[in-house]
Amino acid sequence: MARVIARERPEPAAIARLLEHYDQPGPRYTSYPTAVEFHEGFGERDYRERLAAADARAGEPLSLYAHLPFCEARCLYCGCNIVVTTHRGIAAGYLENLLLEVELLASHLPHRRELSQMHWGGGTPTYYPAADLARLFDAIARRFSFTPGAEVGIEVDPRVTSTEQVRVLHRLGFNRLSMGIQDFDARVQEAVHRVQSFEQTAELIRVARAEGFRSVNVDLIYGLPYQTPEGFRRTLEQVVELRPERVAVYSFAFVPWIKPHMNHIPSEALPAPAVKLRLLALAIDAFTRAGYRTIGMDHFALPEDDLAQATDHGTLHRNFMGYTVQSASDLVALGISGIGDVHGAFAQNLKKLPEYAAALADRRFPIARGYALDADDLLRRHVITRLMCDARLDIRDVERRFGISFAHTFAVELGELAGRGPYRTDGLLTLTRDAIELTALGRMFVRNVCMVFDRHLRRRGGSERPVFSRTV
């Protein structure tokens, strides 16, 4: 039965007093356990074994991610693994290695060759000319097929993407485009080295729709230097005018200890936590008033979009590519730093181009590290994923799926969420014997609620140097 999440719009003043307690480092939970738990004890042999087990599940579709890391210049807010170069020969060599990895992957999945989801990210995939994009797509399509209605998406940059590239991408079979905006304010753009006009963005969206793309996603970031409520409100109005099918509104992850290039950002110009939360509240208000549905933690979608439909029916999923409607049980990844999720284990590729190339030259998967989930991990992953996707957890369903007593297994966690902790008294959630349900206010702090169920985070105890961005 469809369940519609309430669309309350919490007032900014109602959440300001909570910042001191809840604004702390925490994961975004695109995976559980998070990547900080990956280790080099999981290697290439382990990955081959997981692929063999996944291949035995013939008839089930896969998800596939390909990482195309090249950019001509670095945006200072970027936390992705990218390669900045104007030397096209380096990118050409990388493409040859990607083709080798496609062939190697297919050889280990002789009975599992159908894709329900494929996404190319970066970097800037449209750094490559149309002919190279077609070459990679054709190599994948020769070895894998797509399910009817498969979601086939790619990230593009309006500053470098041509009409020819858009036309070729649609002809190949891509049906979704994703593009960054971050903020249209000129001062903000200059501070983060991402100067992109409204007109450039609008023109690319117009071309994509004329070519027949069924969905366009745009990304915004709140918490960037020099952002103000007044300026961000103008950006929101412009985005609503563009009417993309999906919008992601991310909190800026300022992690200069992990990404040293962020030291070039004027930290004194970053908005205070209270202002950041006001920016988020403005986004929620702008998009819900414009008819968008709230999706998970930081996404919005038009009611007719697949993400909104999945939210209503409780079938929304989350993986390293973000929120998705596809229910593929396994995700395989290509390219440097790519992370697969295969038969109960995470496997991450090497991050350096020479090491990646050397492994493939030896017909080895370029695995750097990974993690095999145990039974407790699988249980907690389900709990965290449902909270991230649905803002609600059906306790009785968890008990049936995993054969546990929820009250016994999560006695400590329930104690923190109930009377002995602030989550309920602060109005973040309602808790009964049958369900945990986040309020509209609680959805802003969903990462904090999920952190309660993270045993690895609990084990770390916060004594180490921060490895996560702040939750606000």
C-alpha cells in the first residue's frame, strides 16, 4: 500500500537551537559500513570469489558504475577522486584500460549480463569527445544488455558539453543527465572556481529535452563561501524556473584535512551553521511549494518522476550512485577508485592511474581494498538504508526479515532514541513498538539518527581525527 510522507515545512527558528548538539562529523551513508572500514585484507582474489557467487544468481539484473575522472580544472568544493589535466593522451590511455576492465568483468559474469541501472560519473565524463563516449558505451553494450526501462545516466558539465555530445549520448541509450549548478551567485562561483551562467545551464537542459532525454537532475550545494539566504533564494528561484525532474541539495563537505585543495577556500566566508540550516530550509520550502516531493535526505523530484513514485511505494533504494528506484542486488564498478557492492562485500579499485593500468595489463582486477559484511552489518545496513530512504523503519518487518527481537538487539540504541536521549524530546522522531518515524524536522538530521545504529562509529568513539564531514 502506498504511503505518502508528510510535507511539513519546518521553520528555520525551530531547528537553530539544535545545532550545537547535532552538528558533528558523521557519514552520509551511501554505504554501510562506510568506506573508512575498508581494508587491504580484502583483495583481488576475494573480489573474484564474490563475482562468482553473484554470477550464480542468474536472471537478476546488475547495476554498473563507470568512473571517468578527468577535468580540465578543479572546482574547490569537489570531494571526488579526479585527475586534472589538459593532456588528452592520458585520458586516451585510461579509456583503453577501461575497455580492458569491461572485458575482464564480463568474463567473470558469464550468466549475469543484464543491467537495470548504469551511471557514468567523474570527474567530467564529457571531457571525452562523443566518439570516445560511444566507444566505451558500445564495449559495455556488446557484453551486457539493458532491462526494459533501465536507468542509464551520465554526469555532464554545461560549460564543456556540446550539442553533438548530448545527441550522441541519447542515441546510444542514455536517458538521464545530471549536472552541477551549486549556486548561480557570481561571488560564490568565483570563490569555488566554478563559473557557470544560468544561460549556459538553461541551454543544455533545453538541448537535452529537445533530444528526448526523459529526466534531468541538477545539483546544488549549501554552505559554500559567501552564500547568503538572499542570494541562495535567487538561485532557488532560477532552478525552479528550469524545472528539472530531480534536484539534489547537498551540504558542503568542508574537509581540507582530506582534500587539501579546500584550503584555498576562504574559511572565514563559510556560512555559520545556523545560516546553513536556513539555506536548507529555504530549499525545502522553495521546492515543495513548486510541487516537488521530498526524497530521502537531500533530494527532490516532481510527482511524476520515478523517485517520487518509489517513495510513495516504499521501494526507494540507496547505493554509491545515490538514491535510485532500481533494486539490483549487486553493483559493479569500473575505473579508478570505483566501489562495487557485490554479494555482501564492498570492493574498491586502486586510485592511481599507473597502478590501475599495471593491474589490468596483468589481467588482474585493480582492487585496492574492500570489506566483507557480517550478519550484524547486513542487519544494520537495512535499518540505516530504510531510515535514509523512507524516513521510517518498520520494526516488525525487520524482525521478520532477520529473525530477531528488535527490542533486545537494539536495546542500547532504543534507549538513546527514547527517554534517555534527546531525539524524541527534540521532536526529531516518533517511536512506537512497531515503527520509528522521523518528523519533518528529523529528516534534516537523519544522518544523526542513523549514526545511533552504526556500531563501527560507536567503536571508534570519536577519539580519532575526523574522517567525515559535519552533519549540518
